[in-house]
Amino acid sequence: MHLSRLDNEVFFKKAFTNKLVFTQFVKDVIGIDIQVGKIETEKRFKPKIAYIDFAYDIFAESKDNRVIIEIQRVNYDYSFDRWLYYHSMAIAELQRSAKDYRIKPTVYTIVVLTTSDIIEDKDGETVEEDVLISDINPHNLKGKIFNFYGHQLIFLNPNFKNDDTPPRIKDWLDLILESIENPENPQINLKNRAIKKAAKLIEDDNLTPEERRAAKIAFATEETRKIVERKAKAEGYKEGEKKANLETARKMIAEGFEVEIISKMTELDAETINQLKKGYDDDT
């Protein structure tokens, strides 16, 4: 078995849009049984919410319209503040547009953090947690929580799984991390039917040429985003963006991408890319 990396959005969506995988993942992480109809990808709210124009990787609603599940894979610059905004706006939008005003759907947003970056909270404390759960239920001065809303924002970080991680969640964190760090000999729980199905879906031998091509483009796009953000912070946005796009174009040339695709990913013109390509050919 040779797994494809689940930090790539193409393979992540292929695995987690399967109904068996999706429903078991939700049950293991949130603890609820859910029956869903259509599982969508790149879900956007139209019109956009305030200034937020964002697409969830995976989105599904229960057949009884009482539960909304949003799943997002994040492999760069994850901001907990950012996800609080997205989650809150999704709650407002989904309740506003509910088909039956008497049924207010409970919204669960699951964010899978596939980057190994270490972050700090507002007090400067290092955060190295496998599971973080945020809800908006009120509590009294004695700490008693009142379940008025039920909405939850859940962060999963496979890099920090440990002996105390619940087995039902650890199976999924193992699958994600092993696909990234040990894809040729993954140590995963194949006795779990959903884990086995997910692994089969992303097994290298089961990928189509179209999926392989889409995965390469997704990887290049994400690398561009990372470089742009890093350069922009260090050098100022415009200059950083220009240098980042040139660096990405060189990497894509080395990987054999076509000029048209490179131009689309970096916004460089064909003449500039061909000049870079000529320099690469001369060097090699």
C-alpha cells in the first residue's frame, strides 16, 4: 500500500467526500450519527457574507436539515481568529437561510491542520494540542454550561496525537499523518472499515491521470500561496508577491508544468515564463 498525501486538497476531498468515510469521521470526532444526501466541495455562500468570500473544502447537511457539517483542511498560516470568524458567519448565514424558521441547524466546523507549525495563543503560550474544541454555550459563575446552541468549532492536529488521544480520533489522525510522513508503509488501523475505505481511495495505484494532474496543480497553488505570504511579510506585499511568483514559476518549470498552467498559477506572462524556462534549460 502506498498512500497519497492527505495534505493535498485533491486527495483529501477524494477520501472525505465518500459517504462511509464522511459519516464515520463525523461520528468519531463529534459523536453523532448523521445521514447526509449530497456532500459538496468548494462550498461558497452566495451572496458572500459581509466581506468574507470563502469556500469550505467539504460541506454537507443532514437529511432532516438539523445539522450542518463543514470540513476544512489547512496546510498554511492557520489563524484561530480567522476560523472563528468563518464559523460565526456560517452560523448566521445558515440560520438566516433555513428552509423552516422553526428548525435552526446546529453547525459543526472541523478544521484539520496538516501543517506542523507551532503556534502560540494570545498569552504567548505554545499550543501543542491534538484536539481543540470551541463552542458558544454560556456558563454561570460556577462553571456550569448551558447547552443553548450546540454549535462547535473543532481543530484536529495529527502532529500532536498522543497516548491520551481517544482511539476513535487517533485512527483518523494516524491516517492523515502516516499519509504524509510514511506513505509507503503506513501504520493505520485497517480494521476500521472507514479508515480502510479512505486508504483505498487515496492509494497511489487507484489514482486517475486527471487526479494526479489536479493534485500537482493544487500543490503548486498552495506552495505559491505560502511563498507569497512569507515574502510579503518580509519584504512588503507587492515586491514579495513578485519574487514569490518567480520562485514558484522556476519550481513548476523544473517539475515539467506547461507554460499555460504556470501562467495561471503565478500570473506571470508567457514571455517571462519562457525566459525562465530558457535559463533552466541552459543550466541543465
